[in-house]
Amino acid sequence: MNKILLFQPPETHDCSYLDGEQSRSVYVDPRAELDGTTLTLLSLNGFRRSGRLMYRPACPTCSACLPVRIRLNDFLPSRSHKRTERRNNDLTLEVSMPDGSAECYELYERYISERHRDGDMYPPGEQQYQDFLVSDFGTTRFLKVRHQEKLIACMVFDMLEDGLSAVYSFFDPDEQERSLGTWLILQLNHIALGLGLHYDYLGYYVRESRKMTYKRKFAPLDALIDGKWTLLSP
């Protein structure tokens, strides 16, 4: 990998996951043109993507954020996963290039407005959506879910050399009984295995955050700890 400049702003801000903690990140030079190989190596070193910005937590007093990935060759769906699969056997899937259409944006806007009014992405906007999910390095795909032609969910993911990386998911708030967040990860597993890949990267996991609990249900799960990918204890 060619040398890449990293930047770390001196300012910190309140952590979104842990009360009382201050958050800060280190960023890849936003002028760098990154290809699939470089993105894979950055992912292996704990970086994540937001639009064309690659970042990794570098908090001054905390190291709770652990990059995690599913070991696909050893993954066995639980009874709950199987029920979720059966519950959604009336849905259809489509993989597309990044989509800035009104159809996708309106679903995203509704999801943020109804489910994440207390989050950093509220209020949503079209430019925010474009910068966050549509801008990419040529490795991004949209996994769209339809029920009788209606778009009800979407997962944005990156194609890496060793796996697929889930960037973000959004869905129709009226369909929450379908457990679409879980179902989308299960579908991503199927796609990755079909491509002969070994991992699905799920971003960061924080043990103390209830928002992150669902990730532990996709065992076996690796975490990047002290620079080494290690199996998390059950």
C-alpha cells in the first residue's frame, strides 16, 4: 500500500455511545484516491467509510470501539435468524450501483426522521444523503428490498477483497416487525458466501452500548484488539 497521510483534529466532542466520554477520530487524507485494495487494507486496520471520508476512532481516554466482522465460513444462523428469514420470504432483493433517486432518499428521510431524531444525522437532507451514502470510491453497492414493488429497505455496502462491509441500513418504520436490520445482514452473508468471501464487516462494536447488542448475535465474531483480529468470547 502506498503511503497515506492521516489527520487528527485536536478537538473532541461528546461520544454518541457512552455518556461522559469524549470522542475523536483520525482521518485519511480526503484528497487521496482509494482503490479496492487500499480500502481493504484500511478496513483490516479498523477504518470505516462515511461517504469519501475514511476514519478510525482515536479517543483520548477510551478504546471501547472495536471493529468487528462475522466469520462467514463458521457462521450458523440461530433459531431467531431462521424465523426472521421465514417471516420475510415474500420480499425480493436487488443489488444496484449507488442510488441518489427520490425513491431511496424519501425512504432514508423517513427512517431518520422517525427512528433517529436524537442522532447526529437529524434532520436529514438530500445533500447529506448524497455525501454520506452515494459518494464512494467505486466499490459501493445498494442492496434494495421490495415488497410488491414498494421499496421498504436498503443496505449500503462496500465490496472488499476479503469480504463485504456494511456501511448503513435504513428501512420503512412501519415494517419494524419484520426485523429488517437483522434480515439485511443475513442477506449480506448469503451474497458474500456466494462470492467466495470470508467476512462481513459490521463496523464498530461497543460492549456497554445497548444499540450495539444485535451484533453479538452474529457469532462467531472477530474483533480488532491491539492490532490483531481476535475471536470475541461468547
